[in-house]
Amino acid sequence: MIPAWRQHPPTTRDFGLVRKRIGDVVEEYVRWHAEEGIDYSRREITSSVAEAFDSLHPLASNLTKRLFVSASDEWTCFSQNGKRGSDPFITMSRIARRLEVETMRVCVADQSDDWPAVMWELYDSRFESGRRRTVAVANDGGRWTYHESGSPFEFEDRGANSRSLVRDRFTSDMLVRYLKEFGVFLDHDPFCEVSSAQPAVLLERKFGTKRSE
């Protein structure tokens, strides 16, 4: 059975994770964009994970909506209303520096997608580049590619990067195992939590304000 949080592509195929409680993440995000003259309306969603991700519709090329959902006591999930996914790179790299916490970009697009890929990027402000580790396989127009950067963690399967099939060098099962080392459990249902005690937060850019990144 597909977990509930995965039943809302493409916004759940490519999303961000911030190692901070949801209230702190939303507050800092709003502060950051206010500094750039961007304002948002705010809506809290308490009913379900499904309604939270449905609130991102309609999907668009111009990203106008941001969704924050609690993934645990430590982590907050971040998604945007992009037609091809959440595209969280800029937000994760900036929030890592502003909050001085670890953040991640996680991508799990399966074989049925137009651009299959499994990617994991870990950002950490303690590193000069801001990026601690990247491991990714992707099908770029029919050809599978593999990329990694940064120092591997001890828990990583280092033998996998020599597998003959490029797409097998970093799999969704490997990604799930790696994230467990950080207290993130993608294979649990629900992975994200939405309730009256822990509402999701939807931010929508107000009409007429500066276009955000």
C-alpha cells in the first residue's frame, strides 16, 4: 500500500526537510521573505495529510504556495505547488544558514514518472559550501546518471556505487535506510502528522507582492 503522504504527486516526489519544529520554521520563512518585501496569507489545516497536500493545488510554474507539515518532533516537511515538484533547493540551502540547522532535499520519483530519480542532499551551515552530502541517480532523457559529493557517512552502502546498473547505485530503499539515521521514517504511515494539536501551515503569496524564488 502506498503511504498516504506519497499519494499526492508531484509535490511529494521532491520535498524539503528542516531539522526544526514547524512553528520555528514557518516563523523564520516568513521573516526571511518579509525582508525581501514578500507577504503571505496563512491558513492552518487540521483535518488530514490529504487535505494539507491538496491545499497546494492548483499546481503552477510560478510557485505561489508553501506547505509546512510536521514530520516528527525534530523535523518539518516543506513542499511547494510546482507542476513538476516542490523544487526545494533554494529554500533548504537558505533556511539551513538562517536557522543554523540541518536541512535536506529528498526526491523519490519512480519509473512511472517522466524523470525518474532518487536524490538526497544534506545541507549544513557548518560546512563552507553549505552542502554536507549529495547522492543521486536520475534518468536524464533516457540515460541514467549517478552523482555524489561530500564525505560519505559510515552508515552508507559504499559498495552500491560500483553496481553495473547505474539506477541501482542509489535506490529508494537505500534512501529510506539513510534517513532513518537522522530520525526520519519515510516508510512509516503517517510520515507526516496533521491534527488539531499539530496543524499543517499553508502560506500563499499575496497578490501584488514581489515574486519569490
